[in-house]
Amino acid sequence: MLSTSGVPIEGESGVGYRLRKEFHLPPIMFTEDELQALTIGARMVSAWSGDDLGNQARSALAKITSALPVSKQHSIDSTHLYAPILCPQQRQNGITLFDQIHQAIQLQWRCEVCYSDAKNQPSQRHIWPLALYFWGYTWTLGAWCEERQDFRNFRLDRIQQLTVLSEHYPDESGKRLPDFVRQMQENEYNVTIRISTQ
């Protein structure tokens, strides 16, 4: 496939394949707009996610900057796009749990949460964490709830206590992330239909 696309590949029995020395791949370079997007993305992750992911975002941006030609490095430093933390309380409410929940999602660990609903009523739940969603002000956790035997969204700032149980939850059909997304989309569609027919 490479040869037919014009890349000078040579092959020899018993030796293998090689690319001719005179052939050079063109450097892959970001456009100014791509650099702006990467910068604001990394700044948003740094400001609005957990400490671990925020550190990784800053590290990735530093690596990208160091690999850029000097003429392009100014694009990152001069980007006038910021993601400030509006108040420390906003960050504390939920963000402190972000790294634990993120790890639990990656490792598919069950969690026990003490959760307060909108009326400040507490409840104990055993959940299978599936995904984190950011809504511009708060993070929510999409999960399968064992007590409700259904999908639920939990605002991170309403989780009063989190215990990662270090027990894997099963990979069951109907209780996976694609199932959660499908149900949320169906619920949104049904709400839209009800509103439009009223």
C-alpha cells in the first residue's frame, strides 16, 4: 500500500523492507487555530478537572510546546483564551472526588456513595461508575445504580462521601456506557416531544 501511494519502499528476501534514505515525511505541524484549541483545552482540564488529570494536561501542553518550532511557540504563550476558577468553593465541591471517580471508571470498580438530592435528602447508593460529564458549572457522574436498578446521574458536588470498593463490577449487557447514553438520548427526546405537544 505504501509503495502504490508513491513511498519508495524496497524489499529483499531474507533482509526485509526498508525506506530509502532520501525519502522524508513532511513534518506534521499544527495550525494557529489548532494550537489555540489545544491550549484552551489543556487550560480547561487544568482548571476544572482533578489534580491528576490537570497535571497531565499541563505536562502534555509543555511537551507540545517544546516540540514546536520557535516561530510557533509564541502561539501558545500569546493565546488569549483562559479557563479561570471562578471561586475556590466551586472547585472544592466535587472536584476533590474527581480523581478517585476517574480511576474507578477506568478500573471498573464499584463504589458506595452517600448522596444528597436536590431537596437535601441523603441516600446510600452502590453504583457502577461509567462516565464523567462536565456541564459548564458542575460535573456529573453517569452510573448504574444497584438500588434503583437503573441508570442515574449524580452531581459530584452532592456526593457527601465516596468509598471506592475495589471490586470490579460485571460487564453486563444493558448496563454499559453505550446503554446509558442511549437511555439519556431517549429521555431527552421524550421530554422534547412532551414539551412540544403541550
